[in-house]
Amino acid sequence: MNICFIMYPWEEIDPENDSTLALIQEFAKRGHGIAVTTPANLTIRDSVAFAFSKCLKRREIISKTLKSFHGKAEFYDEMLPLAGFDAIILRSNPPLDMIMLNFLDSVKDDVFIMNDLDGIRRANNKLYTAVFEDDHNELIPRTHVTKNKEYLKKVIKEGPDKMILKPLNGYGGSGVILIEKSAMSSINSLLDFYIDNKDGTSNYVILQEYIEGADKGDVRILLLNGLPIGAMRRVPGDEDHRSNVSAGGSVQKHVLSQQEKELCRRIGPKLVKDGLYFVGIDVIGGKLVEVNVMSPGGITYMNKVYKTKIQEKVIDFVEDKVLERVNAFERRQKLRKHVDEA
């Protein structure tokens, strides 16, 4: 197979902990052709979508460690048609580049793309949790999303003592703060900072109920084809309430609770229906806080604490999906030939 990764620049990879690098290494181990590119390197030539790509040179022996694999990787440059790949893996960081999706729309019927483009459009931000039916807030904490400062102040004033405020388009824990009713005098300036831009435009923010136990961290669960394949507990550092590893949090083993298993069971079918095959969800107190569909991470950390190789399951799934498409195409060709010769 030939695989194209549309991702962040190779130079920005963390060679010891990057989940995308773990996926690329596993593809390389299996002898597949690999090209990497960025959304900015997509182009159109003669009405056909191409990518200015870095193609990984094949090696007979693949380095066992991610750091060594990353350091020894050699590339050559090629301009390649996207429809010529067997699979395209989207691993770019938020915010979502809508132009990238427009490029890929032209090849989505020719290539298996993970995750589905329309699914990503629906789920690329923190609003997606609202699609899951949860009238009694059993799955999702009470959440408010708006630009209206007066409404936000009213909710804070009438709500519980502690709430979480965060930007709608943030990721990696950026901009997530804990606000307390006792600090109402600071709320106006906080909302001004989060909502107002210098050019006169404004941003949406999320105000969410604080879940008891959040100070002890959250749980990242990776789901593949709607089923959990790995989990870890992320614990905040001493100087930060956020549990994201990128914000200084640490990782511990975690066994899914019955409530977490039920959460996965209830949201899994919807994820698959939307073509969101590989997803990371963040859970606190058994409740869904975020759905990560663009570049879900955690593979390398889970591998370390559980002595496993989660990337193998992901690559198995991609190979199966590609084989399904190939078999379906060959079957259609045989049937059409039968009709033509009748």
C-alpha cells in the first residue's frame, strides 16, 4: 500500500512521544510506501489534486525506537496525485483547515481517508458533544457555548461555585482556566480577553460545569471503529490544573470503569456512522468532556505504561479498510464485464 500523511511539519515532531510518528513507523515496518505532507503543500494541477510530498526512503531494517527511526529517516521530494494513494491519514493539529478539506473532497471516493471529511467538519470542535442525546446530563457535563458576555456572567453568577472556561478552538489544554464565583470582579476582563479581537471580530467560548475530581486529572480513551483500544489517566502537575501532558501533566495506568465503558458503548455507533474511526475522547468523572478527531494522541504514552503497541491495531484497521475497497472494486469490475459480454 501507499499511504499519505497530511500532518504538521516533520521538524515539529517530538521524536520520543509523537503518536503520528508511531503510526508512520508501523507502516514502514510493514513495507508500505509512505509520503508526508502538510495542508499548505496541497495543490491543483490540471484540475487534479496533488501534494508536494516528502517520500520516505524504504529501508530493509527499521529502527526499533521512535527517536532512532525519526533521526534516520531520509526523504526525497515528489509532487504526487492524492487519488493515487491507497489511504490518506489526516493528522494535522487544530484549528481545522477548511481549504484542506476542499482539496480532499475531490478524491474522497477514490481513497480511504481517516477520518471521514464530513465527519471531521461536524466534529472538529468542542460543539460535537451536543450530538449525543443526553437529556439528563448523564454523559456530558452541563455546557454553554456563546459569545454573549451578559449571558455568560448570568450563568456564572447563578451557577455553582466553580466552572471551566475555555476557547472553542483551543487544543492541547491551551486557554483552559478554572473560574470561581468568588472572583466575579475579574470576570469582565477575562471575557473581554477570550471573546474580543482587535479587529472587531469575536470568538466563541465554552463555559462548562466543573466536575468534582477534575483536580485529580482526566482520562484519555482512544476508540477505534467505535470501540476502546486504550486508556490512560492524565494527572495535573503541581503548578497547573490542566492534565494535558503538553501542559506538564503526567500519565498513569487506568482501567475503564463501568460508567466509562457505558459511555463508549453509547457514543461509539454515532462516531462510526459519522466516519470517525480513530478518535480520542477526554473523560472526567465518567462524563465526556471533549472528542478529538483530527490528531488524537496518547499512543506512545499508553504503549509505555501498558507495554503494548496500539499503533498495530490502527494499522490493521487501515489495511482492512483498503482491502475492502479493493475487493469491492474488483467485484464490480467482474460483474460489469459479465454484463458487457452478455
